Amino acid sequence: MAMLEVKDLQVFYGMIQAIKGISFEVNEGEVIALIGANGAGKTTTLQTITGMLSAKAGHVIFEGQDITRIPGHKIVTMGMAHVPEGRRVFANLTVYENLKMGAYTRKDKDEIARNLEMVYKSFPRLEERKNQSAGTLSGGEQQMLAMGRALMSNPRIILMDEPSMGLSPIFVEEIFHIIEEISSKGTTVLLVEQNAKKALSIADRAYVLETGTIALSGDAKDLMSNEQIRKAYLGE
Amino acid sequence: MSFLSYLINGLSLGSVYAIIALGYTMVYGIAKMLNFAHGDVIMIGCYVVFTLMSQYGVHPGISILAAILICTCLGVVIEKIAYKPLRGANSLAVLITAIGVSYFLQNLALLIFGADTKSFTSVVNMPPLHLAGGKLTISAVTIVTVLSCIVIMIALMLFIRKTRAGQAMLAVSEDRDAAQLMGVNVNGTISLTFAIGSGLAAIAGILLCSAYPTLSPYTGAMPGIKAFTAAVFGGIGSIPGAFVGGLVLGIIEILGRAYISSQLSDAIVFAVLILVLLIKPTGLLGKPIQEKV
């Protein structure tokens, strides 16, 4: 059974249908990339999964439980974290306070402290800047903070929306390296990216979204060598 | 000595404004809306105390608790019925609704309690304090008001810093969607904010009416607007700002009334507001507006 299953999902913005009945699945331990052009519905898909938007039809099933109608704030407690597009760190809170917010739903202080250690280990920069307000960090550092904050909920699956957006090439490398590291520690990753080349290079499988439908799917390696993909998304 | 006495009166009035302004500023910071019905919640609180104390002879302490409880519930209900359906609507629609709720509460009070002005009995029955050989008299209400304001202010700061619900409020005020992703119940947090703000409004109203003992359906309107001014003056969204703004505004109003003109005292208050906003648009303690990258 797949860890996360999206079935015939349909999402509307008012009268406009953004997602036209898509289905896909994510198995435990996988890195799945959702690629596609601007406006294809990638962000909408993630936001619907974590309850920021509501689906008109279809289902989202997480570890066997239908979470389509579960209020957004309860989903994180089930083991699913979402790193939103544009990072959305709490700019006036310090780095440490941001990370603590990530563990908002958790009660065990010792476990939270251990988790914090782990995050600081993965992102030494965050520890260096723990008392700085998040708004003063660079874009790349804010991205790290957003990822660290999501990890503070100790998720089994992490959804990442455009983590490389607007970052310098060095940071892009670093962010993708960290995603691989998160995956290697056993967390399942659903990754939305415009940078299709990088996304496919670390993903196991990928789905290509085009104007609200899934146009193609398959092994990341196969998609990389797919003529159509190379032309449309890899700029070759 | 009269200056000192004016100053103390100003502090007392300012404390009331500060308590009301805290409600305004918290709701603005967290729900991102101006709740213009906030002032009228004050008036409802006063009527509750008045009715219980003067008509049913209930003990002042119990009357106050009842008023706080009723206003807290009223605030939550107003939010549920009037504002929650407009979550995500443009801010003008919410503003107009808030003004509508304000008129609704005023007219509801008119219907239930009548248009005649009631004379409110102070809930503080202690002798005034005589200082400097009887030259300076401070009424007990004044002392209670100032102390209440300080206690409320400190309690609120601790609540936001130290409790989970307070952290949730901070997160929601910064970024509602991100807060939800952290597992914060945004609707619950907004309800809680309205509950606290309205409970404080009840306290402020009772203190105000104990010092200025006339009560009518429009009693809350002017202090409401003044407290809103105080909140903007101190930097809307900032809790210390509401405190400082309220105190300064109260002092300016009383000193203006004493030394310049009693008719112009309101005009002076608003003129100072305009000046502050011209020089520092985010208010005294407001954070500079950050450009989103």
C-alpha cells in the first residue's frame, strides 16, 4: 500500500478548475518529484494535500486514512510536514523560535530537544544564527530554516514546494544535497520543483503536471532521457 | 499640585484607554481586522454590571465576573457570526460589517435598556487616598484602574511569551497559513483573541463607568474610538504600543481639557494622532513595514 495516495483529485479556484482529476502515489522511503511549468497546479496539489485548500472531488489518503476533509492544522500531527512555497518563515521571530514553532504540536520536551540537536547538525548555519530574527536571514538560510522547522514536527513524509526558488546556484546545490540527506534518514519526500533537471536527478519517480492533469509519469531516470521532457523541461 | 492631580487623572483615563486598546491591537494583529464594535462591547459590560448591581443587588465582584464572562462570550459569538464568514474577503467588507455590528449592539442596548442615561454606581467602594497633607486627593477608582492596567499588561505579555496559546497567537499574527502548517488551529486562535479582547473590554468599561458614572447605549462609542486612536498612536498590532499609546492619550486629553480648552480636548487628541502619524506612520512603537522580497 502506498504511503500517500491521491485519487482523482479536483480543485477549483472559484469557477476555474486548477486540478482536473489527478491521481498519483508516494511509497514509503521514496523521493517523488512533481514537475511542470508555472500554473500547472503543483503548488495547488500540495496545498490541497495538507488542507490549506479544499478539494472539490477526489481523495487524499495518507497511511490508509482518508485525510481529504481533515482540517489543515491536524494533518501535521499525523506525521506530514509541508515546507511552503516562498519559505514563509516567521520573520519577526528568532531562528530558534521558528524551530520551536515547528514542534508546536509535540509535547515531549526531551524529544523536541533531541530533534533540535539533529536539525542544528544538519543545518549548522541555523545554530550559528539561532538568536537572529528570521527576517534577517538570506534566502538560502530562510529555506534551510523552513526545512528545519518542518523537520521539527518529526514527520514521516515531508512535502516541499519549490525549495530552490530564487536561490543562488551554490545554495541550490546545498538544498538538494540536504533533501537527499533527509531522504537517506528515512523520511519520504514529495518534491515540487520548476528546476526539473535537479529534481529528476535526486528523485526515484516523477509525475509531470500540465495544466491540472498528469501528462507523464515514470522512473526519474527514464523521464530524464525522454525526448519530450528534455525539450519541454530540461531546455535541451 | 493641581497639575499632579490632572496628571493622575490622565493616567487613570489613559489606563482605561490602554485596556481597550489592547483588545483593538490584539484583534488587529491576529485577525488583521479593525473591530469597530469593540467599543460597544464595553457598553454591554457596563449594562450587565449596572443591571445586576442596581436592580438585583448582586455583589459588585460577582457582577464584574458576570460582565467579563458575558462580554467574552459576546466577543466570540460576534466573531463567529459576523466576521468568520468574511475570512478572506476584502478588508473593506470586514470594516463595514464591524461598523454594522457596532450599530447593532447600540440599538440592541437601546431596545433592552432604553434611551435614558443611567447613573452607574462605582464598583470600588473605598475611601480616597489623601496625600501631601490633604492637598492631593486620589480616588480609589483611580488607583484600582491604574493597577488593573499594569497587571493586565504584564499578564498579557507573560501569556504571549510563555504559553503555547500565546506562541500560536504570535505565529498567526505573522503568517496565518504558515501557522496552520505548524499545527496551529487558526480559527481557535482568532476566537481566543476575541475572547480575551472582549473580556478586557468589560473590565475597561466597568472602570470607566466607575470613574465617569453615566451609562447610555452610546457610552462605548467615544472611548472605543479614542482607544483605537491610542492603538494606532502606539503602533497598531503592538501590545506595549497600546499601553503607551493609551496612557499618553489619556494624559494629553486631561491636560488639554484643563489647560487649553475643555471643548477642544478631543480635537487636541486627534491632532496629536495626526502629527504622530505624519512623523512616524507606524506609530510610536510600531515596527517599520517590511518590504516582502
